[in-house]
Amino acid sequence: MNPNTKVTILFNGQPLDVAVGDSVERVIERIAPHLNQGYVAAVNNIIVPRSEWSAHLVHQDDALSLFQVVAGG
């Protein structure tokens, strides 16, 4: 990857190089291509609704976290 076309984010606390202009959806598809519906994503501790994953771009030093939703009672 050309250094001018990448940014470094934190994905679940680990550094990850991604392309400039990558969306939350693209990053998650790269890391977990068979992800089911039971997950939620947050960028910089703010939940990003799944309906917005394709439009929400990640930027240098963003922290993208992926959580599995667990129901209980």
C-alpha cells in the first residue's frame, strides 16, 4: 500500500492500516468477511448504526471497535 493512500486506525485496540476513504463496512468486511447480524460497531466510542456503515469513513487515528451483541436477563 502506498504510504500516501493509507491511514492507521485502531481496530479493537490493535493498529491496522487501511486505505484512505475506507468505510466502517469495508474495514469490517476485510477483517471479518462472514460477520452475521449480531454485532455493533463504534468509532471513537460512538455507535455507528449498521445502516450507516457504508457511508461512515474512518480517518487517521480513529478507534474502530466491534462488539458482539449478547442478550441476557
